[in-house]
Amino acid sequence: MEKPVIRNNYSFQAIRPALERKDEEVDPEELAWSESTNGPEDDFTLGDRFAPPKHRAAPMPESLRLRSERQTLRRLPYSGAIVFTIRTYLTPLELLGQERGVPGRLASSVRAWPREVSDYRGKDRGTWYETALDYLDQCHREQVNRGEVEEGAKGGRYPF
């Protein structure tokens, strides 16, 4: 395996609104464990990964992030050991809503997820689904009304 095996994926995650964050927090974007999406890590048990949250209301668009990961497997040349790496990116939903053509394409992509993908990505667990799609749809309508994109157009080269 001289070339790395690469996989990219994405999902959504909620973070605590700025007003609820503590100044001393190490991970305000919840890069390591998203308590806002999954609940407290100590309470997370086997079999709960697809269960809807018991304690949270739907988040606001400003507290939603598109979480994308680039994962690689590669064999080191001298030792033969296999290294697994993950690079996580969190992009504010509000920033994506400003990109020409992106809101409509992203909403369409999310709606096209098969049920097993929706379950895996936390559609029902994360309380983000309706909020994210409502926001993306609103941004898309605004772009159509301004003449930046055409209704139903697939768009040009991603992301522009």
C-alpha cells in the first residue's frame, strides 16, 4: 500500500451557543466530543447512538457546523506499520449559507441521504436536521431572488 487510502465524509453537529460557553473551555467548537449533539460523553452508552436526545431543543443556525473529516490509512515505508489519521474541519452553517449555489446543493444532498446514512449521520439524534434545512432553503431562496443562482440549477464547479 504505497498510496494512502483516503475517505472523506460529512455530517452536521451543534455546538453550545456563545452565551452558554465558559471562557476557560478548551474545545468551544466541540471538535473532540460534541456534547451538544450527543449529550454528555459519560452518559453515552452502547445502543444509544441512534436515539434522539432527551434534553435539548433544536439549535439555532449560528450554533450549527458542517463537520467534514478526511481520513487516511497509509503504510509506513520502513516499519510497515499502518497509520490511521483523521483531520476534522468544522464550518459554520451561516458561512456556507453565504456561498453562491452552496445552500441549495447542500440541502438537496442532505435530503437525498438514504435512511441508513441519515441514521449514521444523526438526522434524528442531533436535533439539527430541520433547522439546517430550513436555513439552507432560506439562503437558497434569497440567492434565487437576487439572481445569483437559478431555481433547480445544478450549479457550476464546486464550490463556486
